[in-house]
Amino acid sequence: MNKEKRDLLAAIREDREMTQREKLWLIVSLSIPSILAQISATVMFFIDASMVGHLGAQASAAIGLVETTGWLMGGLGMAASMGFSVQVAHAIGANDLKRARRVMRQSLVSCLLWSLSITTAALAISGRLPYWLGGTEEIAHDATIYFIVIGLFGICFQLSGLAASMLKCSGNMKIPSALNIAMCVMDVVFNYIFIYVFRLGVLGAALGTGLAELLAGGLMLYFLLWRSDMLGIFGRYHRRNLTWHDFRPKAEVVRNAFNIGGPMGLNHVLMGSAQIVSTLIVAPLGTVAIAAHSLAITVESLCYMPGYGIAEAATTLVGQSFGAAKDRLCRSFAYMSAGLGIVVMTAMGVLMWVFAAELMTIMTPVDDIIRIGAECLRIEAYAEPMFAAAIVCNGIFVGAGDTLRPALMNLLSMWGVRLTLAALLATTYGLPGVWTAMAAELTFRGVIFLARLFQGGWMRNIKTSNG
């Protein structure tokens, strides 16, 4: 972390004033590494999906069928990680580094146990899942194999995500972003080896992703536990002997994590369930529609990943400002982050509309998939500004520990708008009808999240009003 950024982050804890220019610079400087990591992840996933796509529509459909359930598993892991890392951000903002390290130690055991339970559940349902989702016999076998392998590597994904969120909440965006980029590169290399050299097909794609997560997760934990100046417990900064008692989860910390992460976890369960229902709506449209849907989602992620990068910076800055009890600074970071996210994702939406067909051509050589996917992407492009608002505002609310109301708003939007419209439009308009419903829902979600941002209810638990 460079000296200027470190000094500005210290200003939050030390009650020093910042100019608007310094605030914007801090948001941008924290966002850029995360945005680059998010974009590189999407590009690498792009290449990854393209490798599978060139195996044919059947392989893409097999992965696409269980992909949303994989997102659900990852979302549950992320909710647990954020339940602890937000506490760490608040403790750092209050300049209580001893408490921050205490929470971090307890999070390691808690999240390990949580990931083991998720993996066990994933393995238990893996054989029947493709059929529950409406998959046919021709893709069920590959879908099951892919889901089993991804489930087994879920522990690596959980611990890597926990370490990354801890580093980011301490203000260190550079290391986790660089390691996420490295993971993406390793993913592509391993996938090429397993898919094309060893000719393992869908199994090779899962093994490549899993091994990349394993290596990146190990490195992420090393930088957190040995190299972090704020949170390290084994390296040169903190050398005292630690016992099991230092890592054993305590009721207060776990309860706070549940209060923050519980609504996020419930949100991911119900949102993930909604994604699965969306897959059920798409599945009867045929193998080409399933493949086009999956590949178009991959392409669209290139557009919205910058929003998630800015949201991560907002979580860090709002979280530390909230912990320091500086309400005006907290609001300032929130409004500036939301505005920056909308501007960036609007530009990305324009590019996606213009180059929709070319982007789909990279993913697959199948003309029907390219045509349908490009039509869906152009529909979605109109929703990107408000999608940005929803993404960044959610990051803001998480930083303040406000997760229940946003979770309920997400559920209202997804189940009340997207799925209802998708079910009505799919039978008449096919896959473009499903994506029209998606665009309408994302616009609605952005509007209600902005309304909550400016209404200010997310700030109700801040201790004092200053700064």
C-alpha cells in the first residue's frame, strides 16, 4: 500500500479532515486494484467458458445447468466471510487492532466449519441435482461430475474468500486483487491442460478451477496471517505463542457475525433459489437456449464486474468510517462511490450493446447461440446504470452492517418482479423474454436501493455524529 493511501486511511481512524478530492482519490485508488481483478477474472472466465463452449452446446449446457447452484454455495460462504470481516473493518476504524485480530482468528475456525457443512450438503445432492433442475439425460452426467468437483474445492474457495475480505477491509486491495488475477491465469492454464492435453472435457474444467482456487487460497492465507501489518498473527509483526483458546469462536463475535452475515446468507439462499427457478424457466426452451443463457451471463459479467470492484472499496471505506463514528464522512464516501459506479457501468453497458455479437462469437462457434445471446445482451445493456446503483449501494450497506433490509429488498425485487415477468414472457418470447424480465428487475432494484441510500436508514446504528 503506498504512503499517500495509507495516510488517508489513517485519517479516518485519527479524526483528520479530508477534502473532496482526497475522498475521491481514495475511492478510486482502492477501487482500481479490485476492478482490475474483477475484469481479469471475467476475461479469464471468458476464456475458460470459451474453452468449454468449443466442446459443443452440450458441455456448455451441462455447466450452465448447475452453475446457479454453485453461485448459491459461494454466496453462503461469502456471507459468512463478510459477517466477520465487517466487524474487523469497524474495529480498525475505531483503532482497536487487538480486537480486529481477535475477530479474525475466530473467523478462521468458524468459516472452516461452515464450509465443511456446505461441501457435505453439495455432495449429498449432486447425483439428483441436474434432474431437479430440469436437465436431460444427455447432460446430467457431466453436470453431476462438475458439481461434485467444485463442491470438493469449496473449502479452498471459502478460506480464500475470507482471507481476501479481511485484507480488503483492512485497506489492502492490492494483494488480494493481484492473487485473484493470478488465480484466473492459473485457471486458464490448468483448464487448457486438463481439457485439451488430457482431454477430460467438463471434468477438466472443474479440476482446473479447483486447483487454481487451492493455490490462490494458500497464498491469500499466507499474506493475511504472516504478512499483514494489521492482522498478521504468525509473522514478524506478532510473534506471541497462540493456543486453541485464541482461535475458539466466542459467542459475542459469532452472534455479531450472524447478525451481519445471517441476512446475507438468507438473501443468497433465496436469491440463489430464484436463480435456480430462472434456470428451470430457461431449461424447457432447449439446449441452445440453456447454452446461450449461460454464455451471455458470462459476457455480461464483464460489464458489471467494475461495479463490484467499486462496491468493495465502498465497503472498506464506509466500514472504517462507521467504526470511527464519523457519519458525515461515511455518507460522503457512500454518495461518491454510488455515483462513480453508475458512471463506469453506464459506459460498460454502451460497449456491451455495441459489441454484443462479437463478444458472443468469442464464446462459441454456434450461430444460433451467438444470435440469441447477442439479442439478450442488448436488452440487458439498458439496465446497467441501475444495476450499478444496486451493486454499489449493497456494498455501502454491508460496510455499515446494515444487511437485513437490503436482503428483503433484493428478495422483493427478484421474486416479485424478475421471476414473475420471466414466467410470463418466456412462453411467448423465449430467452429474450427472460432477459427482458431481468433488465426490468435490475432497474427496479437500483431505484429502490438508491431511495434507501438517500433516505439514510442504513446509518441508524452509528454511535455518534461527527467527521
